[in-house]
Amino acid sequence: MNDATPVPHDAIVVGLDGSQPAATALDWAAEQAALEGRPLVLVHAAPPLGAGAAASLGSLGVDTVRLREEVLNDAHGLLDRAAERVAAAHDGLVTHRLALVADPRQTLLELAAPDRLLVVGSRGMGPVRSLLLGSVSLALTKHAPGPVVVVRPTEGPRSPGGVLVAVALDGTDAPVLDLAFRFAASRGLPLTALHCFWDMNEISRGAVDVPDDEPGLEELRDRLAAALADHRAAYPSVPVHPQLTRGFVDARVLDATRRADLVVLGHQPKPRLGELVYGSVAPQVVEAGQCSVAVVGRAEAAG
């Protein structure tokens, strides 16, 4: 595949840079593509030389045209090795490759789309200039017009594990729930639907996670159940646990990343005052979370 070849609209796209975090992201993306029967697109974008650097190298007698060709050759070699890794683990998986000299962040943003999953590693410090250096993963989760998964390796099984989805109950949850149920169903994982609210009196007494039988919260439980109803019907095989919790959403979701396999949440780039906490939590969870994080832009999803 070259830069003139269209990327399948339903593909899973993974950004690679030769680092171990990128290899971990590759394994996750390949497994998800195999589980869902989707094509996988392997992408490496090597940052181009700036005008000043090109002029300096030229003055030293360096053939910058040939240098660009060598960079592309290295990129193709990186993708060839990645394709071999995928083929060894998932025989028959349809795989495409895209190698080019371009800004990595802009390349991945241009490849992002509402129906296309974008996957990157949590950090990248590989032998090839890092694709994710400068928190590119964070920029993608803020600006991509489609879902982004930032894969972070974890050690050992999680308890209770599974997928945790943060439910805002603000009218923008549908695409976030779509992705969370999709992951839970394809991977055979249970799903926890977490809604956080503020209750100073109870928080001051140390009451954070709400027991399922705590009285006085029937209306909030009904709202959460209504938000989940269509997805539970569409995915009857997914075990679902609605969970209410008190406090700041960033703190509660970050705490959940210690126990979940994957956290799914929305992001509102310019949140309204009433959605401030849910709108700003995604970047914090991407930066400091202890498991893989999937982000769906609420503004794009809500139109």
C-alpha cells in the first residue's frame, strides 16, 4: 500500500515507530482486527527534514534526495517486519502498509475517521525517531475525528478486569457505549458502566463507590439503566454491571484504570460548564492511566 491507496473505511489503523510500546499497540490492534474481521493498516510516517536542516546538510555535501529515499527504505523495512509479526500470530488477516515521509501527528489525524479505529502506543522512544515523541498520542485523543485507543501494557491479570466505560448521562454517551460494548463483546469481557456524581456530604464520610442496594438513588439508577438499555439488548452476551460512584470523574476513572483491562470514555474539547468534569477527564486519563484507554470525541459524535 502506498500513500495514493485509499485506506478501507472500516480498517483498524496502527501507528508504528520501531519502539516496544508501538509493538505492544501492534499486537493489540492485530488481535482486535482478527476478532472483528477488519483489515489492519500499518503506518509509519518519518518526519521530514525542515528547510533549515535540508539546507545545512546540502551545504555539507549530503544528498538530501537520496537521504529521503533511505528513510523511506527504512520505513518499508519496519513495516515489513511488523507485517511478518502479524502474519505469524493471525494467519489470513488482511494487512495493508503505508510508509511515507510526513509529519506523524498530521498523518494519523488525516487517517482518523468516525468508522475507523486508530491505535497507538502509550510512549515511543525507539531507534527510529519516535512517532509518539511529544505526546502525539495525547494530541490524537484530543483532535482525531474518530475513536483512538492508546495501548498501555499491564502486568498480570486485572481484578475485576474487563472494560470500564464512563457514562456522563448528558446525551452524548451513545458512541462511547457503542465502542465499549463492541470491545467487550469481541474480547469476551465483562463491562462496568460507571457514572460519577458529586455528593459532598457522603464523600466527607468516605462513601465513594455506591453499593447496589443503597437507598435514595433510584432515579439516578433508572437514568443509567435507560442509557444502557439499547446496548444491552444489542449485546446480550456481555455481562454488564452499572456502577454509581461519588467524587471527581478524573480521580474515579484513574482509580478504575488500576483494575480494568480497558477504559472507554468520551472527550469534549470545549465542554459546557455543566459537563466540565466529563469534558476534561480524557487527557488526564490518557496521560496517567494504568491501563489501555479508548477515547471517543463527544463533540464530533454529538454533532
